[in-house]
Amino acid sequence: MKLDDKVCYCFHISKRKIINHLRIHRPRRASQLSECGGAGTGCGWCVPYLKRYFAEYEKAAAEDSGKITDLEEDSITAEEYAEQRDQYIQSGKGTPPAR
């Protein structure tokens, strides 16, 4: 996934927005990423990705003395990500918020 691809489909939050939230707000827990437009509080599909971004952010912060350059690019494409999320929703594991 690239920076402008959606990570949280429920609330339309891009990877870029999540990374900027990490850089600016420097959350202490992965769960605090929910303060980034509600990411992770809808169907739950993106939670593992948010946790991974947080872990990579912590690692980069420790190695670079607080300077965050960029998180690893995901090996999954935006299309694959969206398809897997659709399957997750269809299997009944998550329910997107009502619009």
C-alpha cells in the first residue's frame, strides 16, 4: 500500500494520515491511533495494520532518536487490501458503521 491508500475504510483514513498522526501526536499506545479520525473503531479490519504501524513507528523513533523518516511500505496492494477487507466483512467478522 502506498501513502495515499486507505487503511481505515470505515472512516476513510489514509496511511499518510496515520503516519502524520504518529509523527505529530506521538501516541504512547497503539490504541491511541483511534484519535486519528476514529481509525480502528469501525469494523476492526485495520486494527492489525494500525498496531504494526505503531510498532514500526516505535522502532524508528528509538533508532533515530525520535526522527521518523518513513514506515515500511506494505507488501500488499491497495486492491488486495480492499478485497481482503470485503471478505472479512462478508464473513461476519466486522460490521462497518452505519452511514
